[in-house]
Amino acid sequence: MADWHGIYPILYAFWDASGRLDRAAMAAQVDHCIAQGAHGIAVLGLVTEVHKMDVNERLHLVEMVGELIAGRVPYAVTVGEPSLPGQIAFSRAAAKAGADWVILQPPAIKGTSEAHLIRFFGGVADAVDIDVAVQNNPVNLDVSMSVQGLIALNRQHPNISLLKGEGFSVDIQRVIEGSNGAFQVFGGHGGIEFPALLRSGGKGLIPAPDFLAAQVALYAHWREGTVQSVAKAEAIHRALLPAIVFMSRSVPAMLCYGKRLFAGQIGVSVTHERLPALEPTDFGLAEMARFAAEIAAVSGLDLAAAE
């Protein structure tokens, strides 16, 4: 398996007047992320409004973004189909569209045993020819796995050695240690515990792209490894935290304010929304502008102006 690492922004979905994906805006987003130093690109999280798309639209987005990336950076695709055959088929389609690895979500059936989840994920991983991650998000998903369940998953299916780990950083450290470092772990939730994840042995982050430049800089400072550079990384993280907390209060709020902040960075407007969608308020927009200014002051990066 390749050494996947770094910041993989998970893309927003931009819509045109007809209610379809806006290819020009999606292209601007992909190009911006690559220009800002993203180590890879991901799609089909809550940020991508996956909950507002049918399977044909999801596949269309995967194919479109694969074409737009054109092999310039690694490409990760979230797979959330509710059945084993569905996840296998979608994973294979993602690979055909250029995905380097897939992120499998557990089927949203409460009460599913860990033994069944291990068989489910293993069945998908054994049927595809690209690297496989699982998403473990006890905060936002109805179904998740315990530390011991994740360790057992890797032991029974060693080809599952990537994890989008969005639980408590202490639990993620236990997974890394208990699997003898077999898991390459990417964090989520905007990077709220990103330095802790890196200290635990984590490899990267899959955030919304709102603060991409700052998070790429944070990661670069961290990897430099000097006392001064790590202190700079921690300072950037502290500046990011108020914005991360603000965005994490709800998915509709993240899509409302984060998407508009990011749209300003790439020179597009959020004119057309897929309903239901939260309407911004002047106060909310002012808060986002204030967060961006504070982050810029610490990181030295302008997070508001279009390129």
C-alpha cells in the first residue's frame, strides 16, 4: 500500500441554475485545492451534500472530479451504499473514475454487530483492487466500531489499513498502538484534534476546504519537526479552533457559512442551493469573516480574498 498522508480537502458541491452540478465551479475548486498544496482530494462526505444526491448524481460527481483532477494528486472517494453489492459496485466505479482509495461507511442499520461489520467491510475490500479505508465516526454516524473491533478488522483483513478516524483522539491512539501501527489514520471533524492525532501517529486530515491553506501550512510546520516549527503549527491550530467549533455546530451551518467563505476564495458565488438549505445571516457572515481574519493574522495566509 502507498504511503498516503497529508491534507485531503473534501469538496463542496456547487449547483447551477438547473439544479445540476456546476462543472466550472467544481473545476475552480479542484484547481484551487491543488494550487494551495493539498496532498490529495476527497469527495462524498457531508460537505459534498451527499445526503441530497441519488446514486446516479454521486457517481456523476465522482467521475467529474476524477476528470478534473486528472491524476495531479491522489483521489479518495467515500462509499456509503447500504448493501455489500452496492458498495462493491460503487467502489469499482470509483476506481474506474480514477480513485486511488475508497473510504467505506458502515451501513446505517442500528444494532449491527461488529462481527457483521467486519464481514461487510472485508467483503468489499476483498472485491476491489485499490486501497481501502473505513470511516469510523461515532459522532455523526448511527453505526461505528469500538477500538477492539477496528483492531480485529485489520487483523482479519490486513488489506484494510486506512482509517478515517473521527472519534476521540485517545481512542484513535489506542487503535494505532493496538494494530502495531498498521492503520494509516486520517482525522476529520474539521481537524478539531489534529495536533493530538499527529502526536498519536496519525497521517493526515480530511477537512472541508475552507481553511485549506492554513491547514497545509500547519501540517508542513509539524513535519519539519523543530521546536519552533511545531510551535508554529500549534499556534495555527489554536487560531483555527474557534472557526472549527463554529462550523461543527451543525451540518446545515457548515454548508451555509463554510461554503460561502470558500466560494469567496475561489471567485465563485453561492447563487443556487439544493434545498433544504440554511439561509445565512449578516451576523453569521460577519463571524466567518472575523475567523478568517484572525487565522490570517497568525498563519500569514489570506483566507478571504479570491485568487
